[in-house]
Amino acid sequence: MFDTSIRKRIDPALDAIGRWLASHEISANMVTWAGFVIGVLAAAAISVSLFWLGLTLLLLSRLCDGLDGAVARAGVKSDLGGYLDIVLDFAFYGLIPLAFIVADPSANAIAGGVLLLTFYVNGASFLTYALMAEKRGLSESARGSKSLLYTTGLTEATETIAAFVLMCLLPAWFGMIAYVFAAMVVFTTANRFRLAYRSLR
């Protein structure tokens, strides 16, 4: 929901850093992998209840996620880079709820499982719509140059990171946060289904 407006504010700074990284022969794929490794470390910290460390690493990981596109824009874009960005993002988004489940299975397992289910279905709706839209030549430019078509929704990257931050700040409230966010993800998925039925029939 807020991704487009947030990007307009942060892209100039990210692009400047991206140009500097590209000028020092740091590729977008290197930044993508670095962000994912840091995300794995964030999940590991959360899984042993080091929530503040997990939060710090989580935010650093998402900074890398913003920077890889900036580096790509300053250098050479590739389909492989777009592929890695999407796949590793989805892996990261699954790791964080899983880490909270591992941290306290008795309190978090059901809520975390529900959230992961909604992520799974939402991811399928997102990627499948992007594939079908590509076949029909549909596009959008609100998020700048992307490897595939991004459909808007109530829950995008900004909202997901905000939810993860709340979970780290209020780990005892993980279940409530997870259920509320899962409902938001279901709403986003339902809207994407409606969009698909309207535009792909």
C-alpha cells in the first residue's frame, strides 16, 4: 500500500549509494545475496529470542534489498538478478515467522502457520498474475523498472517489514500481530483474484 510513496522518498538516496557500489565493482547480485545472508542471521537471532539483534539484522537485510535494485540501475540489469531478488525475498519473508515459531512453538506455532499459509497463497497469486500479465503485455511503472509486473495491495514490502518490526519489538504479541497481518494478506490476495478475473478473462 505504501511502497510507491516510500520509494519516491528513499530512491534518490538508494540510487546514490547504488552508483557508488557499482563504481567499486560490487554487483547487484552480490548485494542481493548479502541481504539474504543477513536475513538468515536475523532469523537465527530471533529463533533464540535475541529480538533486538534480530531486528537490527532484519533492517540491515532490507536495506540491502533496496540497494540491489539501485546497483542494478547503475550498472547492468539481468533476468538472473530479478529472479534472485524475488526468490530470496520470498525465502526471507518465510524465515522470519518460522523463527518466531522456533523461539516459542507452544505460543506461536498456530499463528505463525496461518501467516505462512497466507504468504504462500499470496505469493502464488502475485507470481502467477505477473506471468499472465507478461503474456498479455501489461505493465506498470509506479515502482520504476522491475523484472516483472508488481500488483499493488494492502500488504506490500513496507507493511510486511513494519509487521516484522512490531513482532521483534513486542514478541509476546506475536500471535495477535500475525493473525491481524494474515487477515490483511488475505484481503490483498482476494483483491488480486478480483483483478485477475477482471483483466485476464
